[in-house]
Amino acid sequence: MFDQMTLPGGLRVVGEKLTHVRSCTVGCWVKAGSMNERPEENGLSHFIEHMVFKGTQTRSARDIAEEMDEVGGQLNAFTSKDCTCYYAKVIDENLPLAADILGDLALRPRFDDAELQKERGVVLEEIAMVEDTPEDLVGDVLCEAQFEGSLRRPILGSAEQIRRYTREDLLRYWRRHYHPKNTVVAIAGNYDWEMFLALVERHFAGFPAEEPTAAPAEEQRLLDGRRAREKDTEQVQISMGYPGVELGSDDLYALSVFNNLLGGGMSSRLFQRIREELGMAYSIYSFPASYPGCGTFNIYAGTSPENAETVIREIQLEMEKMLREGPNEKEFRSAKAQLKGGYVLGLESSSGRMQSIGRSALLLDRLTTPEETLSKIEAVTLGDVLSIARRALAASPSAAIVGKNAIRYLEMIGGGPRG
């Protein structure tokens, strides 16, 4: 069972007690991701995530690192399309330190101007790294093709914008989004709930925002756009996007089973055909991506230019075959078992449990027990899978190609299979 409390200012605190472990993982989740940014703010959520580690009102960057290292803890953060999360994993006796540092990072950063200039360079290097990592780059290019709205823009922002941002820009965005009603503090592991609530009340006081700004900055709409990026790479990066399901929809379970059948694992149709039988790709997979209000189902492959035409054709043929014939019973049972097993294995650590309850509480305002999730996976039928597959793949796909002769390969992607 879960522990839950909403504090007087609106801050939500959630927990899942795991008595068999000695660790605690604590996360501070803020509804500030790239989809919450206006066009002129793109990249600020991620830039702020970097800057909070450069010093707070009570700690230097070195203090932050040393205090966590001294107790053998782990401290990190990430920014996604729909949120920012700061998290720490410690043994249970060091929980007070974890809560103290996380509250300091989220609510009391200095945003020192000299540190900002240095960290600007770090973020610019991260952007340059994406440009030199074609698999990451084609994902960003696909977002440009498949979304109208803030989801089309990259989490890191553009180099041009990052060079331009000032301390005042970061402060303005931070003050507008870092509000208790936009925030969830989540814990999983071996903890005392009343003690943890007291720690949260002590260390998560003094939010900067007077009024929350949590809604996505723009309305999101799915497109069937096409984008090509000519680049002198050894491989051609191929990505296609279809309509998926929004975050929180029960249809995500059927889509996830279909994903395992088509491209979600080593036994999937795409992996077996493109990699094992044809030997034309090292990396090929599909994946659902769900956000508040919308979702996508995407396919990726990286292959040599001489194989690109064949790989594009074979991907589309496998989708047509799946829609026409459907999976057999053995494939279907295996795909469900794969989904259940992966889910359970992901929840065996305090980190996995914290990630699950934190994101769900922040973005859906509800928690689902592992038993409920497993029951919903088990309830998926073959008919459900075929229905969600037809709904997704019958649409004209968005597509992105990065590599040599990208425009020519882009023209080979059809308007969507018909089953």
C-alpha cells in the first residue's frame, strides 16, 4: 500500500514502504519539462536542472558532491518532455541528508552568474553531442515532424537559445514553475512515514512561485510530417511515428503488448527479420511514448546506405503482415509475459518504485499498485492488440531520416500500411 499526504501549501508527498531493503530513494518531481515551455523558453527546464547542482544558498557545488559521497549515496537528476526530477538514493539512516540536499537543490539554488557561464558551455557540449549521435538526433528530428506544439522542440533547446539565456531568464522560469502544486516528493524504501513527512515540511518550505503554471505551454497535435537531415554518417538513421495513446490510458497495456510483438525485444518481428534473417541492422526497435494528452508509437532502425531501401521496405512489409495475419497465440502469450516480467523486474529496487509512483502522482494524480498493473496486463486480449495496432498503423506516419541521401530515402516511406 501507499502512503500519501497533501501538505497545506499543496505539495503532494507519496511513499511506498519496502521493508526488505536498507535503501531509500527520494525524488523531487516538478511539472517543468520541455512541453511546458513557450517557444522563447525552450531548453530552460533542462538548463535549470543543470544549474541547481552548481550551488545553493547553503552549499557549494563541491559541498553537494562531497556530502553525498561521504555517505555512499547517489545523487542525480533528469529532464524529460513532461517533468524534471531530482533524486537521491541512500541507506535508510541517511534519509535526512537526502531530503535536506534535494530541498536545497529544488528551492534554494543560487544561479550564480559565473557558474551559469561555465554551465552554459556544458549544455552546449551536450547539444553538440546529440548532433554527433545520429540515433539521438533522428529522435529529435522525428519530434519536429510528428508534433505541432511544444512537444516538437528538443529537451535541450537550441544552441542559439542557450547562448542567449541570462540569469534573469532562468529565475523567471524557475519562479513560475517551481510551486508546491506543481511538485511531488516521492519516496520508496525503508522509511518511517511520520519522520519523512517532518523532513519534507522542514526542507521543502519556501517555494519561489506565487501561482503555479503547470499546463503545457501549447496545445499538442499529432502530424504526419516528414523531415530529412543530410549528414555525412556511416549509417542512415530511419524513424517512423504513428499515433499512440495518451499517458494514463488503459489502452497503453494493449499497445505495449503490440510493441513487444513488433519491435520491443529480440524475439519481435522486426528484430528477427531485419537483424537476424537479413543482417541489415544492429539496432532496430519500436517503442510507445505517452504524454499528457497524446502519445505516439515509433519505430527506429540504423543501417548502411546500401541497405536503407530494403530496410524501409521490410519494416513496412512486416507491419502489413502483422495487420493482415496477426500474431499467433504463442507470440501473443510471450509478448504479455515479457511485459509482465519487465515490469516486475523494474520494480525490484527502491529506485524503480520511486520512479513509478513519483511520475504517476505528478502527471496523473493517482497511484496504481503493482497488482493492479499486472491485472490490467493480464486482461489484454489478442483482439485488443489487433484493434490498437490497426488504429495506430492505419494512419499515415510521420517520418525522419538522418544521413546521406536522406531526402531520397524519406520518399520511400509510404502513407501507412493497410491491413
